[in-house]
Amino acid sequence: MIIVHHLNNSRSQRILWLLEELDLEYQIKRYERDPQTMLAPASLLAIHPLGKSPVITDDDLTIAESGAIVEYLINRYSNARLVPDRDSKDYLRYIYWLHFAEGSAMSPLLMKLVFDKIEQSPMPFFVKPIARGIAQKVKTSFIQPQITRHLNYLETEISGTGWFAGSEFSAADIQMSFVLEASAARGGLNSTSHPKLMVWLQRIHAMPSYKRALEKGSAYKLLG
């Protein structure tokens, strides 16, 4: 039996979505972030030494990292669903987006999250203007331009077919979902700046498998 070690408001939400799309049986073991630090609980360390999510167990296997989990589930259980033909150019795009999501795209979004927290964190009054000034400077001069560059690139790439890897929905779209939801939540993605990406978000959010995963995964604050 597949068990998803599911952390609230995390990348593991898209693993639930993939499992729903593949119509696989699975169980959810829930973990809650510390309300102060927003970090995963120490109990996840018993599943994987890094104590992060997503992690799945499947019989005697433990698999971490979103891309590795997606590839494992697709290769073992999909029967060629949600993946382009391996001899096609679309398959190369599929592999590219699987790795782009956690490689290039998430780095500036994570940096923005960190520097936002620096601005918002309590600190001695004499340090506050200096720390916040540095955080704002880094965000405006480097982080936000990088996020915008990535979003402009994605807007162009998706304009042909409306999906990331060819003319059909694939697991690459599932992998990219967290990136664009995070971008909409804190990276400036909106209908005015990137209308095609927002249409893509609306399409995936309307999918029955996505809605089922959301119901089973419970709170997912990236959407609000």
C-alpha cells in the first residue's frame, strides 16, 4: 500500500493529485507544521533523515523528493498514462519540466519567502530598519526580477498547446502546479501579467482529480 506522508501546505499536495489522477489506492499520514516556525515536525525524521515532505512509502520502499516520487509512480503504475511517448520530443519537454520545477523555478520563490520573513520578523528596534532595508533591496533588485523572468518564460512556453509537455495534460503539469500556485500566492503572478498561466491554473483547479486531492489533503493555503 502506498502511504503519503503529507505535510499541510506543502509540495506533497501534488503527489496526492497524481495518485488521484492515476486512480491508485493510497493512505495519508498527516503531519502539521509548527505554527511558529512553519517547519515540518520532528516526527518526519523517522520516515526520512531530512524530515521533509513529500515522502512516500510503498511496501518496503521509501522515496523522497517530488520529482523522484513522480517518476517512480509514473514508471511503476501509470501504464503509459500522463507521460508522452518516450521517442517523442514531447518526452524531452516532459523530463525538462519535471526537473525545472524544483531546479530553476523554486529557488527565487524560496528566497522571496525567506526575505519576506526577515522583513516581518520581530527584532530590536535599532536593527529593524537596516535588516528590512537590506531585505527589500535584495527582493527588488534580484529576487523579483528573477521570478518575473521565469514567469515570462513560462508564459511563452505554455502558449502553444496550453500544457507543458505537448498537446495533452501530463505529470509535468502536476509537477509544475506548486510552482505556479506559489507564484500566484507570493510571486506576482496574476491575470494581467501572465494571462495564459492563469488560464492554466484555472484549468487544473477545475479538474475532478485535483478537487478530490484537495479534499483529502485538507488545508492548502497557497490557493488563498
